[in-house]
Amino acid sequence: MELCSCCSGWSAMSSKREWKPLEDRSCTDIPWLLLFILFCIGMGFICGFSIATGAAARLVSGYDSYGNICGQKNTKLEAIPNSGMDHTQRKYVFFLDPCNLDLINRKIKSVALCVAACPRQELKTLSDVQKFAEMNGSALCSYNLKPSEYTTSSKSSVLCPKLPVPASAPIPFFHRCAPVNISCYAKFAEALITFVSDNSVLHRLISGVMTSKEIILGLCLLSLVLSMILMVIIRYISRVLVWILTILVILGSLGGTGVLWWLYAKQRRSPKETITPEQLQIAEDNLRALLIYAISATVFTVILFLIMLVMRKRVALTIALFHVAGKVFIHLPLLVFQPFWTFFALVLFWVYWIMTLLFLGTTGSPVQNEQGFVEFKISGPLQYMWWYHVVGLIWISEFILACQQMTVAGAVVTYYFTRDKRNLPFTPILASVNRLIRYHLGTVAKGSFIITLVKIPRMILMYIHSQLKGKENACARCVLKSCICCLWCLEKCLNYLNQNAYTATAINSTNFCTSAKDAFVILVENALRVATINTVGDFMLFLGKVLIVCSTGLAGIMLLNYQQDYTVWVLPLIIVCLFAFLVAHCFLSIYEMVVDVLFLCFAIDTKYNDGSPGREFYMDKVLMEFVENSRKAMKEAGKGGVADARELKPMASGASSA
């Protein structure tokens, strides 16, 4: 049997032939590619349907509560008063009470009108509203009320906007008048952030974010720069990187914890007699936040030290593997930019998905609700299109992420199994993308669909749990959480298996199921080594993420603490740290992916090659040193013996027994 046929993996190879990966290429999982294409056509049909039914005009131009689209002439709707009006000169949607949000139905619970201009300044009285209408020709009260009657009519309190009318500006491209001050939506944020019980606290948090927005942006940029610098360091000083990270994390943890306790002690001793009550409240909020941060940092530092103490003897095992991964990044520098392309593709798709969802929200036939206003609803089977749209969000997002995994796997496999690195393609990343598009899109579609099948039930259970929060009994709550946890664990395991299956596909050009089976066999045969590498390697990369978060957070503490416009900076600091962790995770996950691909290539190489003439190893010499070092370390730790010999046996004798 041929090694690289679509229906068999490397396990079918004859021991009399030299194993030559990357030789044969054939399309894999073609039916799944066709299924994915048909699914994408369905997504396009939903978008086209929503645009063809007039949703695009209602979305972009907006419409009032009577079904009239702003900025154009409208046709009369049967039994709907104030419909069919000419709004050619009224191009903006204005809400009489823009801050009245319906959290259940996720919309503004207010009468909407088409107006000629948005009020750029706050209007405190009906006289101000009347003057604005007379000067700008923009009537902010109901169509049934003339501007001259604003101050005299008894219906003004119902037909005119709620006073004071906040200053607003039109949203670019969408012609809606939105309040300039986002604190208008504090109630909405309060409903989402359940731990905030005091509305004044929420207002101070929002004001802190607005006041510190320049610092937040600068710190987010700093985290991006630090992540790029760390990737460069990994490339050139991988041998000492582990020890540098360990020392820096120890110093950073001690330094950050010390600074937090110092700031807490300093603010606690600061005089409070000369400040206003509002400033006193802000100072007390910051003092409590500093105490919480200091205690959390202390606990985190202690736990981190204990973990590093336990794993100190295994740190050396990671150095050799990191060194080889560093060589990969030297030869394949475009790997560093892989997160950018993936993020860009995801953003483009998400923008398309959100726009289509907005189109769906405004499509359908006009229906009069209980208040006598017009809503657009889809009837019949088409009303379930948004379920299809949600499945598309998950599947296509997972497909894009899987394409990244396949691209990285293909490039690293090409590097590993090219003995003379001078014969590498000019751009292995682009060569990997070419192979992905020509041969393996079906495999990626199948792997991402399997993740989707697990993710959708978990999301449904999470939604049910959130809807029944406080209503279900303890037994039901325990069962729901257990199911969610099990599905989450299954999803993580499948993600790891998928990634290794993509590597096997990149090597042998086999279909997804065959590749997953072959990868699973290799991983089981080397279970102890997989556990060691994943534990130590992932921990080292986790230390890199901690270093970036600690550095960004420490810079944020210093900048926010000595800011002139001193406000509550609990939320800004949390935002900065979360963004820093996200950026660090995106970059270092590529490095983690490279390490995993290298290990699978290494395991396959040692299983089917023994270094004899005609069966030479493909691996780097440093990896052979890594094998010897890992074996010695496991024996010294008392984990050698018969069990260790059994675990290493397939690696040593696989070639003769194949």
C-alpha cells in the first residue's frame, strides 16, 4: 500500500521502503468541502434575502415608530397612522427617551421619529426644544404637535422628548442620534455587571474609563509591543529564555506585590481632611481596590512560587525543545505575523455576520404592536433563519482558526522534514497556504464542524443556565454545570486532537479520520513524554503571558496613580490587563502550536527511522539531546524503570516492527 494515499496513514508503510513524507499530495475530505461550500451559499442567501426585502434601507437610514424610512418618501401602510410620510429632508432617527433600554428584548424602549438634525447641545426645557425646532427646522416632538404648541399644549409631556434632552450626534453611516455621554447607558451596564449594587459606583467606573482612555490605549499598544519583543527574544535566545522568564517573573511578582502594598500604605496614611466628600469617596474606592489587588497579588505570588518549586527539576527539559522552535521562527519569520492575518480574517467575517444579523432584525412585514407602533417581523419558516446564521458564526469562525492551525502545521512540517534547510521554499508559509487551498480545505471543514457540534450544545446549556439562574433547584444546577464542564473538557481534548490531526494530514495527505487515528496512536504511545512537554512547555509560555500582563499592569498602576485627573481606575486597569493577556495569548499560542507540531514530527521520525543508511533521521541534533536528557531526568525523578522503557519502546523499535 502507498503511504500517502487518501485512505491510509503512515501505519500502512512497508518496513522495506524508506519513509518519505511530503511526496504525494491528494485532495482530502472532498464531500465535507462541498458541504461547507453549500453551507456558505446558504449564509449568502440569508444575507441576500435580508437586503432584497428592504432591510438594508431600514438598517442604514433608520425608520420611525410608524414604519417610515428616514430620508425618503414612504408609502402608506394600512391602518397605521402617521405612515406614508415624506421624510426626504428628515434623515436622522431621534428617540424621545434614548436612555430607556429594554434589556429583555435588547432595544430602545422609546418612540422614534425622523428629524432633520440631532441636538448637539443639551436642551433643558421645552422652550429650548422649541427654539431648536425654529432655528434648525428639526422638530423633536411628535408629528401631531406643531413647534408653536410645544410650550402650550397639555400633551407636550407625552409627545415631546424626556427632559433634559441629552446632547447627541449622528452615528456615522447609520443616521441615528446617539447621546454623546455614554453614562446614559449606566442602567444597561448595571444589568450586565451584577456585582455593582450602587449606581453611583458604576457612574464613577464609567467616568474613570472615559478619563483614562488615552492611557488605556497606550497601555494596550505597550502590551502588543512587549508581545512582539518576547517573540523576537524567543527566536534568538531560546537557550536562556526559560531561566530569564523564571527570574523576571519572580522579580515581577515580588515587585508588583511590593508596589501594591506600598501604594496601599501610602494612600492609607495620606491626609483626608482637605478633600471634598466626592474626592473622599473616590479615595476610599481606590483604597479598597488597592487592598484587593495587593491581597490577590500576594496569593498569586505564593502559588506561583510553589508551582515553580515543584517543577524546578523539569525546567531544563524544555530548553532544547524551545531552541529548535526558535530555529523554526528564524527560518519562518512570517509565523510571527500569523495572529494578525487570522484576527483580520475573523474581524472581516464578524463584521459581515453582525451586518447580516442587523439586516435580519429589520427585515420582514410591518406589524402593529400593542402600543400602536410598527415592528417588522418574519413569519413562517423563514423566521428560523437566524438559527442557521448562529451556527454559521461558530462553524466559520472555527474554520478560520483551523486554517491557521493547518497553515502553521504545514509550514513547520516542511521545515522539519527538509534535511537541507537551504532547500526550503522561499516562503514556506505561502507554500503551506497553497497546499491548504488545493488539497486540505475539506479536512479543515470536517475538523471545525466536529468542534461546532460540541460547542453548540455547551452554549445552549449555558444559555439555559443563565435563564434559569435563581429559579432551578440545587440538583438541576449541579447537573447543568456538570454537563457544561464535561462538554468544555471534551471541546479542549478535541481541539488538541484536531491540531495533531492537521499535522498528520500535512505530513501524509490523509483524510481527517485517518490522520486523527494515526496522531492519537502516536500520542498514546508517548503519553508520558506528551504530558511532560505540555506541562513544562505550557507553563513556560504561561510565565511569558504573566510577564507581559505584570509589566503592562505595573505600568498601568504607575500611570493611573499619578494621573492628574484622578478617578476610579479599577475598571481601566482590568481592561488593560485583559487586553494584555489576550494579545500575549494570541502570539504565544503560535509558539505553543509550533512546539506541538515539532513534537509530533519528532515522534513520527524516531518511530520510522533509526539513523541507518537509507533511514536517516530528519530531526535536529538538539532534539536527540533532548531525548537523552528527558530519559535521564525521568530516571532521576524515579519515573524510569520498566514503565519508562515501555513508554519509549515504540520510539526505539518502531522501525523494525512496522
